[in-house]
Amino acid sequence: MTAPTMLDTFVHDHWEAAQQAMKGKRPDALNHAQAVAVATPESARSLMLCGMCFAPLGLPETALALLRRASMVDPSDVLVKVRLSEALYAVGQFAESEIAIRAAFRGGRGLGEDLFLLARILWAQGKISESKAILAELVSRNSNLDWKRRILEYTAEPSDFGLDHFSESTRQP
């Protein structure tokens, strides 16, 4: 086995182990993700993977820092932009989160979950009518997602987003 093949196998095995550990919410996910990042420091995806492992550990700022770095390593990686947007949303940086997700859409994204994230981001910023338009588009593409639209439109409270200043009238369907 040649050195590149050994490195490829090492990275692949740890990447897979990190993914499985993340699915199982096991703390060893971070160890595997760090092994991948050390082996491939120029990889935006390995930095992204590390960032995604830090969030469930209650370290969202560390996760965000790694995702920002991943985005700088490869500004064209659509998945990295989506994950960065999710992390920004999670820490309440809604405007920057919107910028990141829209940048991902310019890269060809715009699938169901990504559109739903954009709708949530817009809703959190009080851009209710724009959010509803995106939700309507999303449901028109896939009627099975109507339950998500209903949850956001009918159960989301402004306080869910730290935005207690919105009036009830902005939430009417």
C-alpha cells in the first residue's frame, strides 16, 4: 500500500467513524473529526466536520469559528456555506446567516431543507411575508413538507428567536 493510499484510507475510515458517531450522538465523533482535520488541514470539509462536532458538545462559538475557517478555505463549497448558515442561525446571528445561505443558493443549492432554513432565518428577522412566500414555494415543490410550514407559521413565537418586540399581527396567516 502506498503512502497516499494509506492516508486516503485513514481519512476515509475516520470520516465514516465521525459520521456514525455524530448520528449516534457519541462524544468520540470529535476525536475522529480532529483526526481527519489534522490529516487534511487544507480541506474545508474536514474543518466543517470538526465544527459540526463541537456544536452538540455545547461549544457553538468554537463550532462557528471552525465553520468560518472552512468557508475561507473553500468559499465555493456549498455545503460548507449551508452549515455555516445553520451555525450562525443557532447563535442568533440571523443577518449573517441569511447572507451565508443565499451565497449557498448562488452555488446551485436551494433544496427543501435549505429553503426551510432560509424561511426560518427570515422569520426570525421579522421578514414574515418573505418567509411565507418561501414556505409556499417549498410546499408547492413537496406537499409533504406542509407540516413544517404549519409549525413555523402557527407555533413560532417571537421569543423563540429572541425577538419579543414583534406584534401578534405579524404572525397571522
